[in-house]
Amino acid sequence: MLHDDAELQDPIIAEAEAQLNDSCTTWTARINQLTSKVKNVDWEHSIPCFAWQPQSVMQKTLENATQHCRTTSGRISMRKHLKTRTPALRVTRLAEKVSADFVDSSVLSVNGGQTGAQMFYGCDSHMINAFGVHSKSEFPDVLMDFLIERGAPHALMSDSANEEASAEVKRICRKFQMKQRCSEPYKQNQNRAEREIQNLKRDLIKVLD
């Protein structure tokens, strides 16, 4: 009907545009009113969050720095949390560097049929952790298992293998704030897990003998 009658087309479209503009103006005014409304802040409760500074210092800080005080939800982020919102603080932290390397085997594992193991060696504690895997591509999942069971080190040392320097591993290191270090080509001695794996193999052969 609008396409056939040009006389009705302009007034109807103009009326629809006017209603849309009025709605946008109304909602914009409501949002501005909510965001600019001064919240009733419990200053006595917020004193520990500002290192016991005077109220004037807290007010100036909220006015100039902290914008979360103006959120429409009315909930200020400065409150006690039973669980931190930072993933790096949700796991146990290891105050050492951990080296990782892969061990291949020609014999299937009795428990699960794995064909290899991913080794993690603590450079200070000399702790060795082995996780059975079916392929090298399982390194990101094994790394997450190590972080859950043992904790997150401040640095992860490995060689330049594709699976150990992949984008998924880098994402995990960023999430849990771990430095990622890789040994230089043909410099296996830089990865201390290489030497410890040889010692572990020698001791295992002695035990089997």
C-alpha cells in the first residue's frame, strides 16, 4: 500500500521516525540518570579497601579513578570475595621453574595403553611428575592436569616442539601468569628435564634388573 500511494508514504514514515527518536531520547535520558546518580556508599565499610585513608581521599579516588562506582547495577566491586576472580590465584603456586619433556615408548602401557609420557621436573624441588599420553598433541590437556594436581610454576621450560610452543599452551601460560621459556636448537642441556629423564631411565632399568 505504501509503495503504491506516495501521498501516504511520507507522513507514515515521518511519524515512525519521530516515535523512534522519542524512544531513543527517553532511554538515553534514563541511562544518563542512572549512571550519573550518586550512590549511597558505606564509607566505613570501604575503609579497608583504601588502606584506611580518610573519607575525602576515598571520595576523590572514586570521582577520578574508579568508574565501577557508577555502574547501573548498584553493586560496587570493592567487597570481599570468597573466590578470587583472577585464575592465576585460584591454583597453588610453585616457587620454582618447571621443565617439561616428552618420553616415547615402543611398549604399550599396562594401565590405559599409552605410548608415551609427558614429564615435568621441578628445577628446585627435583620433583618428577609423569602423565601418560597417547600422542604429543595431548600436551595442553596434560599441562592443565599438572596445574590442577601440583600447581602453577612461575616459569615453564620446554624445547621448541610444536605441541609445547603452540597457541593453546601460550594461552594457558597467559591465563595462569607463567613465563614460557624454550631451549635453543641443538642445546638440549638447557632443558634440565632431559638429564633427569636419563637418570630416571637408568634407575628404572636397575630396578627391573
